Amino acid sequence: MDEDKRLSYFCLGLGIGVAVGILFAPKSGEETRALLREKADETKDILKRKGSELKDSSVELIDRGKLALQKQKEQLAAAVDAGRQAYRESTTTDPLDEAAG
């Protein structure tokens, strides 16, 4: 959530900066357009990099979630098997115990 806010504030700041820069530009129109193109390209590169980082971190989180889920499945299967075994042992009676009783 904080990343979304930071990106929004960055874009807002960039837009305000561009607007103020155009209003108070000491350069010619051609120079100003070249500067704006350069800044837009820089911003595009930053956004691509951030998007790639976000994608990588989300893939990592998904992989960690899958691993945790797999471990939980294995633990549940082991618990079910142990329960079955305990049930079998408790319901199976030894004929020698009954004869002695």
C-alpha cells in the first residue's frame, strides 16, 4: 500500500514540477521540449524498473506461499496417517489378551 502512495506522490510531484518548469522556463521552446522528453524517458525507465521489482517480489511471495501450503499439506497427511494408525491399534484386539481375561 505504501508503494502505491509513493508512486502516486511521485507522479503528482513530477506533474507539478513539469507545469512549474514550463511556466518559468528560461529556455527556448525546443530546449524545453527536449528537456521534457528526457525527463519523461527517465520517468518511464523508473516506472519499468519499479514494475519489474514489484513483479519479482510478487513471484517470490507466491513461491513462498506455495511452499508453505505444501508443508501444511504434508503435515496434515502425516497427522491423518498417525490418526488412522492409532485407530487401528486401538480397535485391533489381541486374541491372547481376550483369552487371558
